[in-house]
Amino acid sequence: MNKKMDYRNKTVNKNQIILKRVFKIIIILLINLIAFTPVFVEKYVNYKRDEWETDRNFYGKEINLNEIKVVKNKTNTLTFSLKELKKRRTNGKTVYILKGKSNRHYPLTCRIEENVYNKYIADCDQFTMYQKVCNVVYQSTNGRMDAEIESKDLYFTPKKFSKDELTDIKKSVCKETQDKVFINDENQDNLKYDPEYDDQECELKDFKGQRVCSGYTYSDKNLNINAYVYGKTFVKAGKYDSLYPDAEDYVKDTDAKMDLKLKFLNYIVKTYHSDGYLITLCSFEIIFFIVILILTM
């Protein structure tokens, strides 16, 4: 009789131990499911991207020549040292070659005849030259384009672009922006000229795969100018646009109210993209498998 009771007790204890292990495994699985929630939500949000994300780009093809306005036409003052001059003999004549940089870091090269050198530069440690500069602007409800134009020619007396030159400059800017797609960038004023490239653009692409930029530079050899162009979009964000990584490149709708679903999705997506989440998840998974192995032994 006692042997039967002992056998039953052992069976009951064994079943209880199994049930406890199963219960612990279920709890761990639930915790694991919660830990993976940001991964699942991120996959779902990306799956819905084509449907949810709206087009907030400002397209250069919208820019109309007749609506481009000249807002500044002025003279830049540039100071150079004698170290930036190289003396040369050409066809029996002495000339001086100036190699310097503009305020926008464009390389500048100027040939100075000996008689001009003697009049403006001789016996000076530094000398001043002038550069024609203008700004042209286009603006609509969808965005704004600003272009700063610098003449490659330098002068010893202040000069400005003529009316005809400004007309040609507007045509040049309009032509160059037709295939551009603009986003926003807080650091766009820091774009500097790289002499290896006549046309600088970001390698960024939007959700449609279109090449986008916030600023770029180009040179027009016919007009002998360098141009720095930047644009920004005014198009407001859609309901779900805040969920995607490129939200920082566009206008934020601070007045929009989020429903509970959108707040949840934003929180989970931010958690997924936060520093250390994936590392923490990997560490948790290692611990999880060790615990499972121990419980099933």
C-alpha cells in the first residue's frame, strides 16, 4: 500500500515539476514576444510604406523662369597676399597668375598683366580685388530655391552684374534645377565646393528611389560663373510620415494630433531605432536559450 502511495506521489510531483517548467517556458516565451515587438512593428511599418508615406519633395521642374527673382546684386571684396601670385614670362611679357579661393571656397584663377600689377599691387603685402555676386530666389507654396552666383572674373574696381547678365543667370539656374528633387537639411549652408566635381549632390534617395538633395554646386562655362544652389520643401507631412527614417528631412507638422495607434507605432519604431536596442535584444536571446536549455534538461 505504501509503495503504491509513494509511486503516486512521485508521479504527481513529476507532473507538477513538468507543469512548472512548461509555465516558466510560456512566461519566457511571452517576454520574448514582447522583446521582439519593435522588430515585428518595424517590419509591418515598412510593409505599409508605399501606402502610408506621402510625397513631400519640392521638385525643381516646378520652377518657372518668369517667377525667379533677383534679390541681391552686389560686389564681394576679396583680399589676397603676394604669396598667392606666381610670376611668369609669356611671349616675352611678364604676367602674374593669381590662384585663390572665393568666400564660397570656389577656386579662382586670374591673369594679371604687368602694367596692372604695377598700378594696383606693387610694393603691397596684400591687395584687394572685387567679384560680382548675386542671389536669385524662387518660392511657391511647395518650396523655395535660393541660388548664390559668383563671377569667376576678378576686378580691381567694384562691379555688379548687368541686367542682361542677370537674365542669363536666371536662365542658367532654371535649367540646372529642372531635374532636381529637394529635401530639407539644416546644414545645407555648410556645403563647400570640391574642385573635383562641377556638380555636387547628395547620394540620398527618397522612398520612391528618386535621387534627392538639399544643395548642390555647378559651374557655367558659358557665363563664367560658379553657382551654389539650395532648396527646401514646404509640403506638410502626412499622418504616418513620422514613422519613417527620412522624417527629419521634411517639414514636421507640430500641430497634428496623434491617435492612440499612431502614438504606439511611433514609440515602438523609435525604440527599434534607438541606440543599443538590437545589442540588448541579442544579449537577451542568448540568455533566453540558456534558460530554455536548463529548464528542459
